[in-house]
Amino acid sequence: MPTAHENTPAPDRAQEAAASQPWPSVGVVVPTRDRPELLRRALAAVEAQTYPGALEVVVVHDGAPLDTSLVRHGPRPVRVVSNERTPGLAGARNTGIMSLGTDLVAFCDDDDHWMPDKLTTQVRRALAPDRPEMVTCSITVDYDGRRNVRRAGRAEVTHAELTRSIMTMLHSSCMLFDRTALVERIGLVEEDLPGSQNEDWDLKLRASRRRPIAHVDEPLTVVDWGRPSHYAREWDTKISSWEWMLAHHPEIARDRRGAARVHGQLAFAEAARGHRRDALRWAGRALRSNPLQWRAALALAVVCGLSPDRVLDVLHRFGRGV
């Protein structure tokens, strides 16, 4: 368990609180599209959870036929449904959320998988006296077999911290919510975001605006950054999503470090798709806000001829992204 924050119950108190009451039911939403082998690995990891409470899974097929062979009955049922909302990851997640009636809801992408104690550890934190609406954990990034642990180094994450950084280790496959809080107060996953990109950052910002996000700083989720990812290099969509984030979360632009980060990302994306003038414009804005913004420097290197794919491959080997 993480080191206790002054406003966070100590681990032994959280464990005592969990032991004194029934374990809440948990529903797991797994959106998928044409990755059957990875999906089965994710489902096997959910099935292997040590969690003693009721656990069910809903697999949401997005733009693909239902695979009814995944259906399971018994104490840990698996259902399969089609995305009934906006096509894409956000609509698929929301379809799953709304099909569940569990106390808690967790996300797991089809190319990621959990460590056996993931849910038990997070639910203990969720049952602590402060009853957080959202609990995350840290990750291990797997890039073509090379693994790197990414930790947050804290027991809670504030809104101010998330305006200046997406905090990648608070990955969507780590998210656990009080379902009522998610649906009625935080709000569902944003379906208007271009390509469902940055939907996790938007959700974290909205959740942390209400209350700090409780965090278990253990790498309880393995995130696959392998080359089969649907989203790794979709530059046009990434640019639209970053511009959407700046427009809908003005606090990012007001934070010099946050603005510099997004401007540096925009510069790199523009350079990667060969738009030299736009790349230079965004890089200049990033460096004026923060002269140490390394994404802007990488964008300038790409403008000068460095391969963006080579840059991404090197970053991913160390569990990092642009």
C-alpha cells in the first residue's frame, strides 16, 4: 500500500474498514475491437483476481460482431454486448457502464491485463472512511517485451497536478469508480472527444475537480504499448483531441507547464505529419511558456529530419510517450 497522505487513512485502517463490511460488487467494462487473443488474456486476468466479492464482466464489441464464445455463467459471469452509443472507445465504455448495476465499476482495455491482487487492493482503498469516488493504481508498461514501472509517488492526485500532466500511470485500465458517483456526479466518458483520444485525461480532470483522486502506488496493471495499438500514431486525431482539451479545460492553458506540455505535443504531431510551419509555431509557444519543454525540442529535431517513429520507439522502450 502507498505511504499515507495526511488526509488519507493509513493502510491498516483501510484494511480494517474493508474487513468490517461486505465486499461491494464490481463490474468490469472491457471494450474491444478485433484483438481476440489479447482480449482473452485480459479476461483471464480478471478471472484470476483474488477479489472475494461479486465480480462480473461486460465485453463491449465496438464495430465488430459479438463473440458469444466469451460468455460465461456462474460466480464471475461474462456478458457480451454491442456498442449502442457513439462508435469508438468512449461510447463502448459508456455502453458497458450503463449495462451494469454493480456498486463499483472498473475499466480494462482489451490489450492490458491486471495483477491478481489489483481489485482487492483498490477496493480496500475505496472502502476507507473518506470513501473516494475514484481510485487508481500505477502501471507496468510493456513495449515489445521490455517492461518499465511507472509510479505516481503519491497517495492522491489533485486537479492542479492533472492540469500540468496527464499522469500516464493513472491509466484508464487502472480506474475504479463508485458507479453512482461516476454516472450521476462525475459524468460518463466524453463521447465528443475526437477519436476518443485523451478521454482518460478528461475524465481524470473532471473527477479531480470534485475531489482528489485516491491512488494506490503499486504497479497492479500491465499496459501493452506494443505496435498493434490502434491509436499510437494517429496524428490528425491526436491534434484534434489536444485542441479539444485546451478548449474544454481552460485551466490547462492557464498553467504555464500544462500549456507548454500540450503545445509541445502539438508541435511534435505537426512535425510528424510534415507540417513544418505549424510545428514551428507550436514549438515556439511551448518554449516561451517553458524553455525546458523537451517535446518542443523533439519536434524541432523531427522538423530537421529525425524520424518521428524512431523517437517514439525509443520513448516507448523506457515506458514513456510524447
